Amino acid sequence: MDNLRGATAPISRIRTSAKVKTFVLDTNVLLHDPQSIFKFEENNLAIPVEVLEELDAIKGEQSTERGRNARRVHRILQELLPDARAMHEGVELPNGGTLSIIINPYLVDPARTSPAMARLRAILPDLGKKDNRIIAAALFVQEQFPPPTILVTKDVNVQLKARAVGLESEDYLNDKVPEVDEEASYREIPLSIYELQRFCSEGAYELDEAVAKPLYPNEYVLLRSDEGKTMPARHYGDGVVRRLKLPDFVKAPGGIPVRARNLEQQFLMDALLDDSIHLLTCFGKAGTGKTLLSIGCALHQTQDENCRYDGVSISRPVMALGKDIGFLPGTLEEKMKPWLQPYYDALEVLIPSKPQKEPQFAAKKVSKKKSKKRDEQFMAAMTAPQPSHAGHSGGGHGSGVPVKPYERLLRSGLVEIEALAFIRGRSIARRFFILDEAQQLTPHEVKTVLTRISEGSKIVLIGDPAQIDNPYVDSRSNGLVYAHNRMKGQGLAAHVKLTKGERSKLAELAADLL
């Protein structure tokens, strides 16, 4: 009886006030953001003991973000709750709230019951499930203490089950971007025909203060006159817009010319080719060319002798970030190949093995002048025979099997295609870093990646916020939109949204209608 009485001792530090709420945290909230404990202002925070048990099972995942976050939560709780009395009675937090660990007496002694627990057992009879036990703990808090009790969880099914038993439940909203109407991919700014002509001749124009006020630095706009004449531009700050700096086309070493096919792609290419932009976020549905253009512009810059990048790194999260890939057979490269195949496909388009008459994204009119000496040397290296000892997972090298042109880029280190799971602890210097499928990451994971970028590097985050497989993020809380929202307005960051598909008419219809 003593143990039972201690487990159910009054939680004396829970505040009772009309303005105070009690939030019960699910495990996935702590794993999503270990610092969430300090982000509920002057409210009560309750953590069911079942959450500690789930964290204990996850903390052993050495190579995953979940495991690291579970260990981080344990360290925070150990510091805040140093003894048994603090565990049972609760403690005050630095932000003015309280923290308590909840042990549900109705589960300790099944003979005890209450109307709420009777309803729970009727609706969710399997109390062996951790989710149901966490809901039961929240119901106990709701019964015992006057403030409104809210279960906070990122699991939509748990939210629905909690509401079914009469318990208020919501998502963790601290890292969600504000809910806004669907924003256009760019703004249009009206000018007179004379102002537009002045912009075209001088390459820059200072907007009126009222027009420039809603614009943020590096925002792309379309200047339009009443006569229908248009000109794309970029806002550099302080109301000044300038012309885009675009070459006729970009080209990978030994590859085909690639040009922008629409206005939005012109915006993207301008941002990709500008060294003053260190972070670029790009939203785009399938087939809009975000991956292909990013790789093409990155490789184009590596041919410049004055380029500050030593090479191109391409990565994507293995769903989820840090997920154990040991279940796939073969070497690390063979395990990663299914995940990274889209980038090999893009490189095959940019540097085809066979000449193509009308390659995708190629310029329609290409000069017939002689190639530069650098391209000739590169093509010579492409066709040079390989020594018999040259090993590569592709196999066949040195035995008469031709080498794909882009494989030389990979082997030389000019292009790296790697798993994002191994980025922690690295310092990425002088690289053009492309992170695809960034909408699958949590805000904390994106922060981890961005803090790896050293001086002289550039990172491009691309993805489609409408295509999310991660069950713990959504269109407002994923790392891609979070990074865009928090970095918007910074002089070293830019954002581009692509809406027009260029892969094929079928792909465009499928992306819009299915």
C-alpha cells in the first residue's frame, strides 16, 4: 500500500487557475522537439510514466535522430527531476510553468474505477497498448485537477481516440508555420511603360515605398506595364529591384546545354547561380524541374576556374532520417542506390551516354562553335580506357563494358551522392549542397543539416510540401517550410516556388488531377 500511496500522491505543484491549462505530452512530441518541455509558457506540463518507458525503448537507437532525441529528453528530465519527491509532486519550470510525472492509479489498481475510466475501458478495452495507457493517464489528470486538460500528440489517430473518450487533444504547434492562404509563386508589380523602359536600360529601378514595403530581400517579382509588357526582376532590399543575371544556358562538364523553360525556372536559375545566396529553398510539385535544374546549375559552376565550390554534394533523407538501412543487401553504395536513383537519372539526362536530338531541358539553338578546351579534355577522359584494377559497384570496368560519363564525376569526387543519415558531425566546406525531399524532415533535422554548412558552401533545400510520408510532420510543420518561414527576409537566403510542370503533359496532368 505504501508504494501505491506514493505513486498516487497529490501533485501539489499543478497550478489551478482559469487562465492555466494542463498539457499532457505524448512520446512523439518529445522525440520531435526535446525542448518542447520549455515551450508551454506558464501552464502545467504532465508526462505519463508510459512515455518514459517508450523513451527507454528508443534511446538505444545509436545511429538515429530518434535515439539521440530520446537520450536528450532523459538528460533534461534527470536535471529537472532529481529525486522521487520531485517526480511525484512536480517542479516549477524556468518559464513559470510546472512539470509532473503522472502515474495513473486506476492502472496500478484495476479494482479502482471512475466514470471516465469506465467509459475508456468500454471504448478502448486494450489497455496493454501504450497509446491507450497515455490517454488513460490524461483522463486521470482531467478528473483530478480543475484546469482544462489537453493531450498533445503528433499522432492523428491518438488525437481521434482521445476525443472519442471525451478528452481534448491537439497537435504540437510550436514549430508550425502560420496558416496562410495559398500564396502565388511570385508577385506582379505594375509600372508605367516609361518606368519599365528605364528598368530595362539601366538594369535597376527603385520602387515607391508603399509598393516595396511588403517585399522581402531576394524576393522574385514580375514587373508589368499597362500595355502588357513584362520583365522579371529580383528585389535586393530597400525597394531596389534588379534584372536577373542569367546565361543563355548552363551545362555540366561534357553534358548538354540546359535552359529555363518558364519564368519560375528563370527565378530558380538566378538564385542557383548567385554566390551571394547561401541558402535557397524551393517548393515544386513533381516534374517542375527543381532537381534537374539544381544539379545542372551546380555542375555548370564547377567548370569556372574562379568557382568557389570544390564540388557538388547531393543527398536526401532515407525515410525517416537515419533509418537503419542494414536490412538491404550489399555494400553501403548498393544499399543506398534505390534511394538515390533519381539523381543518377538526372545526371544521365544532363550528361547522356548517347547524343540526343531533343534532350529534355536542352536549348533549342546551340552555337556550333568549337567546345572549350576544358570540355575536350573532359570528353577525352570520358572515353579513356579504365585499368583492370579500377573497382566500382557498377561492375564491368576494365572488362570492355563502357563507363557512363557521369560515373567519372562520381569517381573523381566532383559529385558526391550520399545518405543524409551520416551528416551529423561533418563540416561541409566549399561544396554546393543539394538536399532533395526536404519536406520529409523535421525542423530539428533541417537545423542539424544547415549547421553543418561551412563558409564558402551553398545549400539548396528542394521538395514538395504536398508529398509528405513522415507521419510526424505535415504541410505546416515540415523542415522545408519551417526553414523558408524562419529564414525569409535574410539577405543570404532566397525562395522560389515552381508550379508549372515540364516533365511531360501526362506528368503535369497527373500532378494536378490525381
